[in-house]
Amino acid sequence: MTPKIWNHSLWIPQASPSKLRPLFDALLAGATFSVLNFTEYHFRPYGWTALWLLGESHLAIHTFPDYGTAYVELSSCMLDKYVHFVTALEQWVSAQPPAEPLLPCVTLPAPESMASYSRPYTQPDLPLSVTA
């Protein structure tokens, strides 16, 4: 047997954790994925990241409330469950109105070129401290 992982990612027009959590719980159950664990983090002042650890891989969501959207990524080693989930998600997305920001949006001027974004990120030197 050759290992295989199917991966699907997309932006969806919803950023509310209280709406996304039950939606994705239901989509995973409908596709008969085995949820082994769930973890989430609520960012301050806003934003949410959630991860479902599945017996068949994982699902991750990252919200962008200032744009009213979320980035969703599913990885699965089970093609039938993957296809069921992706089909149901795509049907849900197609029935949604366009995204509306949940927060006021600040528009920044576009850079003259995207070249400034192609540099690799390096973390600045920061003093390390260890607390007991």
C-alpha cells in the first residue's frame, strides 16, 4: 500500500466561532470522520483558530473577522470521507451570501510591487528569559 493524503483548502464567508464550530462538527460527523480531539484558541482582540485531530488526519480553521472570512484546510487519508466532506462543504459555501467584515476594516495602500513580500521571514534577535 502506498500512503496517500488528500488535501482541500478554501476560504469561506464566515468568521464567527459560534457558527463555525457546530457547522464543522456536523460536516465531520456527516462524513463519518473519527474526531479524536479538538482544540481551539481565541485571539485577543479577535480571531479564532481551531483544530480537529481526526483518526484520518486533521481539519484546521483560521478566522479573519476583519474580513468576515475563514481559511479552512482538511487533510485526510480516507478518500470516501474526504469526498463526502468536501462536497457538503462546497454546497454550504455556495448557499452563503458574500463575506461581510465582522469588525471595522482598515485599508492600507497597496505596495508598488509584491517583491517586498518575497523575502524570507527571520525572527529578530530577542533576549531570552526563563521563568520558573
